[in-house]
Amino acid sequence: MNIKKSILLRVRIAFLLVTIFAVAIVVKVGKIQFAEGEKWKEIADQTNVKYMTVKATRGNIYSDNGSLLATSLPFYKVAFDATIASDEVFNQGIDSLALLLSRYFGDQSQEAYRRKLKNARASGKQYIVINREQVGYQGKKQMSTWPIFRYGRLGGGVIFHKVDKRFRPFSNLSRRTIGFINENNQGAGLEYSFNDKLAGKDGEALYQKMAGSTWKPVFDGSEVKTENGFDIETTIDINLQDVSETALLRALEYHEADYGVVAVMEVSTGEIKAISNLSRNSQGYYYERYNYAVGGLREPGSTFKLATMIALLEDTNMSLGDSVETGDGKYKFYDNTVTDHEEGGYGTITVREAFEKSSNVAMAKLVDKYFGLKPERFLQYIDNLELSKPLGLQIKGEGIPKIKRPTDKDWSGITLPWMAYGYGLELTPLQSLALYNAVANDGKMIKPIIVKKVRRADKVLEEYSTVVLNKKICSDETLAKVRVMLEGVVERGTANNIKNSHYKIAGKTGTAQILENGRYTKKYITSFAGYFPADNPRYSAIVLIKNPKGWRQYGSNVAAPVFKEIADNIYSRDIDMHRPMVKEYVAEAGVFPVIRSGNHDDLKFICNELSISNHSAGDQDWVTTQRFGNAIKWKDNKVNPQFVPDVTGMTLRDAIYILESCGLRVDIQGTGRVSRQSQAPGTKVLKGSEIKIDLS
């Protein structure tokens, strides 16, 4: 009995405690709800309200003619305050608005949108996002005419939040050069390199957190306005950029290569007019993934022979006619063999021919002969050519050249000979281009430039001028010699497949084996660097294509044709590069045909057949003509094998006969009669030398 009473007592005590606790909760809730309600509401409002960043509108990027390369377009997030519109406006327009929203976004039915808007109004929601999809400016204008929305923010409750999106009008053209920037201010290209100019200054505004974790702006007058970014004007020629990318893409697809690079520069200013970097993805499509022109270090191969020749010509009394023994195209340095690509070698050739034919053996032997005991001297010339340090480009991410020194652990007896023809060192394509551009620019090396101006509207805030890196890379004598050799590469050497009769190209081919896992493979990086027109350079360019497939894997038949296609396009569009046409000789109507120069017997026979009066004072073999009224008088055109004859006005047959009889090699340009000859008449004949004759 005592046990029963004890249990009942404990139950009653527990029940009493629970009751007291429940009453305490009710009292506390009432106190918070009614007595302290305003206090806690204020705290809640402070917790759900904060200042947030408002992004500034980013500046535009323009081409050299004002075409837009990148701009910010406004897009809008559509939201709605369901408490703003009057009952009359809301009820009359809800059905039509729901139908229009359903048709525009196409994701929900009219009834779903109608229910969403009515539920928001019934629950007094001041901020709901209509659709996660953002609309463009035209869509915003269209929606602003719809029922309810046409009354605006204060009358209808519609809220358009502006969101800028980056847009490139030319799509993927020069994509990597234009670049990008992400939310963490990391990126590439001009967008990243000039972010401090393009970004502007962000503003600040008060936002309130709403249901569904969305934020609604609160316009209380405390907003900090944004300052839009500046525009930048580049040197890119959008038409030339299109031509360059198209030519490169065609070659990459044809040769199934890994990637390719093209850069075109204006000789006198250093302005980059086109720059393209195309890589192949796993599906076989080409796109701009990485800026190899700026940051892609690689062994330059034979294009580096220009630097080698400058060092040799500057440091020695070597002439272009000196002989070099290349043997069967193989030469051993210690346990390693230098090989020429020509089967059987070139034998004994001149220095000029060694460059034009791109003999590795010749370059290695010459450098070893003159610099083998003083490699630092050779490297001083490389330093003077600005090849051992970055150019300091306007685009971030430039590669740092890798040039070995005698103090390095991996320096050996073969390092210098290998370096002579472009192995054992690494450069970027733009560094190689800067060297070739310096030769075209009378020896003045300038820094490539890609951004000319920073401006706001028509007001220029900053302007970038040409920066000279080296006023004179070599003597005028050396410069003249290397220009002759660079022209010879196209006229007679490894790139004679891109020779043409309209304008001259000067440059150098390159074919470098790719190093993988410490061993050189049968894969190649092909290249061609040069300038045009050779006699009055306006543009320089470099083309590089990695790992072309098939049997044609040399710079001459992979990279050089791309260079020519680009050069041809520039030449066709720039009338200032065209040479004036030679005035045609026209016979006077009704008198007799034009008779200029040639074999006396042949011309006399023609005149007699055509009943043209002709007079001669003797029996000459070769004559020129002089007109007297309706008659011809023959003048003796003496030919002495010791002196260069005058062949102007002759037919091609007669000209070749006379010139070759004097021991000259004839190079022919054009068709018709001889209008010009490169060696002046009456000068001493140098047996075996070349004379160029232009026909018209």
C-alpha cells in the first residue's frame, strides 16, 4: 500500500512539473510575440538586410578600325512584387500576363504561371523571381508592354535586375587573344591583362533577403554608383585576322596537325595585325585553347640560323662566297652526329648556299670553328639580339626564353654546335618574329604591340607608342648580307615553292624534331618566318605548325604556304604595295610595228617582208633601232664577252643567247620583250654571276 502511494506521488509531481514547464513556454512565447515583438523584428530585419556589390559595366575591346571584339550586353532577371498592383489592374491582367509568360519562356503552362502569381499575391510576397532564364534588352522592352507589367515598378510591381554578359561579335575569332576573366579575377588574354582598365569600379547597394534565398534591392538612397570601365583599342585587323585563321585552319586540317600559330606584324610600328592559336581537341576540332605565340616555348630549329649568321658575320671576316665542306650531309661531334635533310649531302657549298639550303652541318661547323673556344662570345650576340629575355609584351603569360650557358650543368661540347641550327634552346614564336622584323626594319628591333589606346568614348586616356628594344642589331654590311640570304631562301632555296612574280618574300624555313622523354622523335615542329615585300618590307609574319602528319613534314611545304596565302591576301588589298606597271610600247597606227633590238639579219628580213624602209652603215650582228620618219636606221649594239651587254628591247630568245654567251646565269621574270636588266650594260662581267631580266 505504501508502494502504491509512493508511485502516485511521483506521477503527480512529474505531471505538475510538465504543466509548469508548458505554462512557462506559453508565457515566454507571448512575451516575445507581444511585449518584445518590435525589438526582435528589428533584429530580424537587420539580419536579412545587407550591402552587396553592384558590378560596373565592363569596357569594350575594339579592333584597329573600331569593330567590336568584345562588349558587355545587358540581360535582365525578371522579378515581381505581388503587393504593388491594385486589385483592378491585377485581376484584369493576370490571365493575359500568364499566357504571355508561358509563350515567352515555354517552360510552364498558362495555368501554372497564373497560379504562381495569384499565390504570391495571396501570401503578400514582395519579391518572386518569375523565371530563372534571363531576358535580353529587346525582351525587356517587349515585357514592359504586357498587362500589369506595363505599369512599371511602382504601378505594376515588375522588377528588372540588370546583369551584364560578355559578348564577342566575331564569335571565336581571336578568342584566346581577347581572353577572359572569371569571378576570382583570374583569366587570360587582353581581358585579364587589362582588367584594371576594363573592369571599372563596382558600386554598392542595400539588398533584403526574401523567401527562397533571393535578394531584393532596397533603394533607400544609400547606393554607391558604379563607374564603368574604360575601352581599349587594339592593333588587330579583323579582316586579316579572319584570313590568317582561315589559312591556318585549312593547313591544320589538311595535315592533321596538333596545333598551329600565326602572327602578323607591321614592320615599322611593331603592331600585331593578326594572331591566331589553334589546337586540336579529342574530337579532332580546332579551337583557341592556349596562346602559343605569347607563351609557347619551343626549339626554333632552322629559323634560328638567322641569329647564327648575324653572329658569324659580325664577329669574323667571313664572306657569303666562302666555301664550306658539308660532305655527305653527316658530321660527328664527339659521339653525336649532325645531319642534313638532303640525302647524300651538299658537298662543298658557299656560306650563302648553306643558309639558303638550310645545311645543319655547315652551321654547326662554322659556329664550332669560330666560337668553339669562346662560346660566351656567341651568347653575347644572342643577348644583343634580345633573344635571352622576355620581350615585355602587353599580354600576361609571356614565356621566358631558355638559353644555356657554359656555367650550366648540362652544357657540353655539343651544346654550341646544336644551338647553331636551333636546338638546345627555347624561344616563343613572337621572339623569333621580333628578330625577323628587326632585319626588315633596317636593323631596329621593336617590341610587338597589341593595344594602342585606352579611352572613354572619344577621349584618349592612355596611348601606347612603339618601344625600341635595340636601335641596331648589327652593322649595315651584315644586315645587307642576311637580307640577300633571306631573299635567296625563297628565290633559290628551301622555300622556292612560295616564290612569285608580283612581289618578293624574304624568310627562312624551320623544321625541328620534337623532344619527348629526353629523346628526339620523328615528329616535327615546322615553321616559316619572314617579311614582305622583300625590297620594301611592310609586314613580317611567322607561321608554326606542330606535328603535321603524312610525308610532307617540312617547313617549306607545311608552314610556308600558309605564310604565302596570308601575304597574297595583304598584297591584293594594299594598292600601295603594288609596283607601277611598265608602260607598254604601242605602234603608231598605219606606220609600222615597234622594232626595238635584236639580231640584225632577223630584223632586216622582217622589215623587208613588211616593206618597211631600213638603212644600215655596215654589217653588224646585233643592233638597236632608231626611227627616222617612216624608216628605220640600225645602230650597232656591240657585244663584248668581257662586258655586260645591253639586251633591253630584245626578245627572250636573243637575250638568253647573248647573256649566256658571256658566262652569265639568267633569271627571268614576266613575259614579252626585255624591259629591264639587273646588271648595268658595260660593267665588267663576273663569270657565273646571276643577271635578272624583267620582260613586259
